[in-house]
Amino acid sequence: MNEGEGGSRRPRSGVTDGGAPTTWGLFKLKRAILGTPYPTQRLEHERLGKATALAVLSSDAISSVAYATEQILIVLAVLGTVALRYVVPISLVIVALLVLVGLSYRQTVFAYPSGGGSYTVAKANLGTGAGLLAAAALLTDYVLTVAVSVSSGIAALTSAYPSLLPWRVSLCVAAIAGLMLMNLRGVRESGTVFSIPTYAFIGMMLALLASGVWQAATAHLAVPAPVAVRVDPVSAAMAGVGPVTGFALVYLLMRAFAEGCSAMTGTEAISNGVTAFRPPAARNAATTIGWMVTLLAVFFLGTGWLAHHFAVQPSTTETVLSQLGHHLLGGGLPYYLLQASTFLILVLAANTAFAGFPMLGSILAQDRFLPRQLAARGDRLAFSNGIVMLAGVAAVLVVAFRGDAHALIPLYAVGVFVCFTLSQAGMVQHWRRCREPGWRWRMTLNGVGAVATALVVLVQVGTKFTEGAWIVVLVIPLFILTLRGIHRHYERFAKEILYTGQAPLLFLHHTVLVPVSDITKATAGALVYATTISEDVRAVYVETDAEATETLQRRWAEWDIGVPLVVLPSPFRSVLRPLVEYVDGLEARHEADVVSIVVPEIVPRRWWEHLLHNKTALYIKTLFLFRPNVIITAVPFHLGVRTRWEEIRDGTAGPA
């Protein structure tokens, strides 16, 4: 038996030997990528001002104009040019709903300044079940936000550069990885970087709308080039039944409305992240919500009006926004600036989810509905575990749907409107309970909003169920069951480890076993440690060779250290089974109340030298890890480093 060969530790000296990477090298690489750690006291300085927060928390909502109008047109494309007359009315209804939800969330940030948004409001006013429904819906939607935003951004890029189309999925995954790394560097630093493309997009959209209004006012009509119109399969099937009138037309309009509601995704992110704002946090968050709703309403209505006025149809190769850019800005630098800013904000729109998902995950973890690791801040004061989890799940989703935003959007927005409904219904109960000045009109506003968004949920599920909404309808209940399962585990865990401290501590007989294969420095170090924790120390040797056993027994007797050597026969050459049987025998004969196995573990100088040694120490630790009343301790022996007991033995040790 080889004691401790193949240990997994690195040299504690932390130096690089022979050019091989060590723990210190990996540590420096991490610092180069993510930056130096921040102390906890700096958390207050990491909070965001309104301008930066608009970029970090509103980019998802603002960027949705790049695909929401297009989704309406795709559904109605079977109607031909007649479809264009419905775009603006549908957009007006969605904007009215947006304003209603925005006013509701302005009230939420003042009533619940601790953040959490829909989850906090629903849990506090409607019960834990409603809170978990909101949380599951919102977390699901955050994942879809990343997938849809990144896929749409890459679509904008491939519209301008069609040669990149075969690399669509790889570009999506690379963009998600880049967002993850930027967010791991910290909220404030990522916010500064993301502000540039957000405000660039805002500027280009204002330029596009101004150009469109000017050309329309001067009767300069840009004639769109003929395109291969992209048609929604469900709409095409509906139109194939007969003339698109009556029920079919109503269904198409409802479906177009449901698809266009994707423009409202991300509007809840600010209420979830109130604590990310500088003081006064609630007031700054409410102001930012106002800015976001205004910009989104102007851009969404403006894009719909431009598409109607200039008769732009959805294309199979180019986005609607790209076509408008071509018609109104020409094919020069302004067009490419529009496409570049659209690409960047759509990719960075996923940052809204990277800001919201970890924050909500942290709140759920503190309430013991998600793993506790999600509540911890990383070196740069970001919720690193939540960021990595979101990136991983979103990347899997993008690969599964091949980076096609149009395939992902039917799954989108259902969860958001469930959250809108629960949040506003919770606020109705909040106003009924607290009865602050003005509570009646506030309650009425939230009540109307709750009914409106609930109807939208029904429309979305009914019109998009077969196109993918069924996945969300299935995933959300499964998510809730998972959250409840985690919570039950933590409740059982807390109950089982609870100790009142009123019972006396009992002194147990402690037997320590030290597996050995020979008399080495590693063996000696482990035995020195073992004798400090118990008087009953036994060296255990598994016999696989009779001659080697005789040699070791003779040398052990000559060593004469007062520790008995127990030889365990192993006729089948198994190293682990005799050790397990010996421990079982100790417990069966009541010779030990607690057994510790002190494993000598040799740590080579170089990383590749680990490959040249067996993993016996690791196997022993793994084998006994889940055994009650058995404690596993590894005593590392670092090659090339003198241990304390060697210095004491040689008389070279300084004061302790």
C-alpha cells in the first residue's frame, strides 16, 4: 500500500518550478483576467448612478425594439401589405401596457427598497407559493433573455456580414462567455463598459427616427427593395384554411400582440436591483424606470410607424431594423454604425439578466430556496456563482436552438408577464393592508395592471403554446418543485445540526489509524500528527507480499517508536477492502467510539509528477467520506520542504 502518493495539493511555496504552472500561476492568471479582489468596505462604492444603471439594467428593454416590431410583422406577413396597417395600433396597445407596468414598478421600488421585485412583493403579500411562482418565472425568463438577446445581436451582425452566418452558434457562445467575464470583474466596472454601446444605440435610434420623420415630412419616400418575406408557419397554416377574416384575423392579431409584448421584457430588472443604486436608492431607481419607459415607448412606436410608412416587410436574410437603416441612412457609415450599435446593445442587453439573475438568486439563497453559494459575493463583490450558472445554462440553450432568435422568442415573455401579474396583484394587497395616503388610486392602478397583464399571459400561452410556450409552462412548475426541495433540505439540515449546548460533552475513545507502506518521512510526519490527537495510535499495513511484510516488521521493531504495527492480510491484493473490514471490526467489537484515519499524502514539486503516482490517498478519503464516526485527515508531505517536526528533531527549529 502506498501511503499518500498522488496527493492533489500544490506546493505551499507557490513558486513556479521548471516553467510548469502552479497554483500561484493560476492565481495570477485569474487576477489578470478578473482584476484584484475588492474589500467588503468597497461595496458602497460599487453602487450605480442613474446614468450607468440605465445602461446596466435597462439595455434589455431598450434593445427589444430591434426584434419586437419584426415579430409582429412576421406573424402578420401572410396578410401582405395590409399587415402594415395593424402595426401601429398593436404597438400603441403594448406601449399603453408598458406605461401601466412602469408606473406600477415605480410604486414597488418605494414600497420594497430592499429589491427582489416580483418575488419579494408576491411572497410578502400573496404567500410563499406565489413568491416562488414569480421567482421561477423570472429566473426562467432571465435565462431566455440572455439567449434571445445574444442570438438577436448576432443576427444583426450577420445581416451586415452574411459570411459570418455559418459561425452563428460559436459567436453566440463567445459573446456569452465575454459577458460572463465582464460581469465577474464587478458591477461598476462592467457598467462603465456597457454604457458606451447603450448610449450609442440610443443616439443612432434617435438619428434613425429623425431621418424617417424628415423624409416622411418632405415626401421623400424610400422605396424598399424586394425581399423574400419571412412568414410565421402558424400564421401561414391559418391563412391556408381560407380568407383571413373573422376568427382567423382575430387570432393573428392576438398572436402578433403576444409576440410584440417581447418589447416589455426587462422592465422589471430595476425593481429587482434597487440595492445596486446609490442612495437614495429608491428615488434613483424610480427615476431610471421613468427614463427607460420613455425611451422604449418612443423607439417602439417610432419603429412601428417607420415600418408602416415605408412598407418594410420582414426578410429571411435581413432584420427589419437593418432594412430601415438601409432605406433611411443609406449604405454608408451611418448604416454600419446603426448595425454595430444594434449588435452591441443586443448582446449587452443580456447584461440585464446578468445583473438581475445573480441578485434574485442571492435573495432566494438567503431565504434557503437556492444553494447558499449563490448568496456569496466573489472577489470583485459580484455574485460570481450566479453569473457563472446563468452563462452556462444560456449557452446550452443557444446551442440547442442553434442561435435562432425567432425559435427562442416563442418561449420568451410568458414568464415576465406572470411576474408582472403577481407583482401588481401583490401591490393591491399591500395597499389594502397599509392604507397609506393615496392608497385607493394606487390600488386601482395596480389592480387594472394586474388584470391587463393576466390577460396577456392567457393570450401568450394560448397563441404560442404549440410553438414552444408549452416548454415554459412545463419548466416553471418543475422549477418551483426544485426550489421547494432545496428549502426542505435546508430545513432538515438546520433541524439535525441544531444543538442547544445544555447537554454535557462526552469523552469518547478515539482510535487513530495511519495507513503505511514503508518507513518514510511522509509516514513519520503522519505518525507525529496522529500522536498529538490520541493515545491510541496504530499503524496499519496491508499485506500483499509476504517478504515485504517481514522486512517492514523487522525495520518497525528496530525503529521502536511505541506505535504498534497492525498487518492486514490481503490474499486478493486489495488495498482498501482489508482496511474497511478492520474499521468495521473495531466498531463491532466496541474498541473505538470514533476512528480517525490519518493519511500520509506526498505532494510532488511539479504538476505533471502527480500523474506518475497512484491515488491511494484519494481513494481512502473518498471511500470513508460518507461513513459515520469515521474521520479522514490528510497530512501532506511537500517534497523539498522541511517540516516542523524535522526541524525540532534536528534542533534547528525556532520559537513556536
